[in-house]
Amino acid sequence: MPIITKTQTIQTPAEGFVGITNKIQYIINEIIYDNHLDATTFDGSVTIFAPHTTAAITINENADPDVQHDFFIHLNEAVQQNIEFVHENAHAHIKSSLVGCSETLLIHEGKLMLGTMQAIYFCEFDGPRTRSFIVQVTY
């Protein structure tokens, strides 16, 4: 079972979602092309991992940006930045742990298996920054 790992770099805002679904699908397409594989029979899985303690990866709605807005409003209410933490940006570390640093999805016939309203997002809690995420495809 082959495993291919690639790293991508992105610029993030101060706080928010950065859509990475197209970047993940591009990597899958690239693997299929580079290895002379048949997309119609390419099945496997992909894991997306954020190697940062103040960022996360999530799957959420892609149709209505109000969902992203509401997500951050309520997450900020749950983990308030103005609380006196011992560690300066502890709020960002807590948010990262709550959301999680990775997601695993299935690949069927060369395509990510996402629901109609789903997309993959890199979540920034302590930016803006140059960040990376790791994509590992197993097939």
C-alpha cells in the first residue's frame, strides 16, 4: 500500500478559516498523474495534518460563510482572549486542541468523498502567519 506525503504552505489571516479543499484535490490529482494511475479506480484515504499548536484542520460547511463567522464568534466566547492566562497566547492553543489538528477523508475514484456542503479548512487562531499543512495519501 503506497503512502505519499506532501507539505503545502499557506498565508493565514489573524484568525479564521482558509479553504484548502482544492489544494488537497490538486495533490491527489498530481499523485494520480505522476504515478500513471487510473483515476477511475483510485481509492484510498488522505490525512491532512496541521503541525502547529495554534492552528487546526476541520471539515465544515462551504455554502454559507455565516457558518464560519458564527463558529469563530462562539469559539471566542468559549475561550476568551482577554482572560489572564499565564501563557501569552494560551487561548489559541486551547482552540487548536478543541478543534483538532487533523482530519482523515476517503478518496473514491480519484475524488475526495465530501458531502455536498462540506469543505476542508485550515483554522488559524494566532495569525497572520505563514503556515504549513501536511497531506498524506494512502492508496
